[in-house]
Amino acid sequence: MRKISYKDMFLRHVKDHLSLYIFVSVLFFMGVIFGAIIVNSMTISQKEDLYYYLSQFFGQLSDGKQASSSDMFGQSIFHNVKYLGLMWILGISVIGMPIIFIMIFLKGIVVGFTVGFLVNQMGISGFFLSFVSVLPQNVLLIPAYLIMGTCAIAFSLKLIRQLFVKRSLHDAPIQWFGRYAFVLLVILFLAMISSLFEAYLSPVLMEKLTLRLF
């Protein structure tokens, strides 16, 4: 009997939950669009206030006064672990499934608002700035959130079927709970790499670009 590889398991998992992955992805990108819309609905004074604080940050960045990379890494990994861990726990609670949808939508809003505000205020310079400040860590972090959200929702649905439909499962509950815990470990590993990018790569790119802009 051929041993199933992790790649085969992942592909089968995606195939079995493809509709859920599509729904979660659409929900996230709706959040991105909504975040960009929020920027356009802000008043001029609100935009000026935000841009003032943003300019102060860029000024500190140009002077080399930004927080240390180790502090940024600690804050980033703490935030990501807290957010992803909460999604994982909500997947077990069953009743927390609607909150998972909200969390994914809010994550999209944050990304959309950040990029939208920079582009709205700084034009093409804001686009490049968002490219170096938002993209590096989110290349891994966004898929991590989408996978964690999908797995948490799928786990909740499986618990609901087990509790109310009383369907017989092909494997014991301890086995699929173990797989669910393994997913969390993989996602946290991706989040750690993302935090490294955010703490050590993004500031360097932002500093170089800021020196050209300011």
C-alpha cells in the first residue's frame, strides 16, 4: 500500500473543501474592497490627521528611530499567534463559527484600508510604499489566515454533523482532532516566518524607499 505524502493529503484536503476555500477567499477580498471604500468615505480632516501621524512615522524611519527589529518581531508574532489561536479555538467551540467569518472579513479590511490609504494620499509613491511594507509578510500571512479560517470552519461543521446528525466517521475523533492541531502548528510556523519578514525585511525596504520619498 502506497504511503500518502503530505502533499497528497493537502491536495485532497483542498479538493474536499474547495467550496469553503472559495467562500473564505471571497469573504477576505470583500473585506479588502470594503477597507478601500472606507478610505474614500473619510473626511478630508480625518485623512489629514492620519497622514500627519504617518508622516511623523516616516520621519522617524528616515532618522533611524524606529523600534528595534527584535521588539517588532515579538509584537508581530504575539499578535499573529493570538489571532490565529483564537480562530483555532473558535473552530472547536462550534458556536464561534460566525466570529471566524467576521475575523477573516476584518483582516481583509485592515489590508484594504492600509493599501488604499497609502495610495489615496501618496499616489504611485504610496503604491510602492504599500508594496514594500504590506506585501512581504502578507505573502505568507494571508494564506495562513485563509487556511486556518477554512480548517476551523470545516472542523466546526464536522463537529456539528457528529453531534446532531450522528453520522459514523471513517476515523476516530482523536485522529481528526490531531490533524486539526497539526494544522495549527504549521500555520503558526508560517506566521513566525511572516513576522520575521515584517520585523527584519519590511523596515529595511521601507527605510530605503522613505529616503527617496522624503
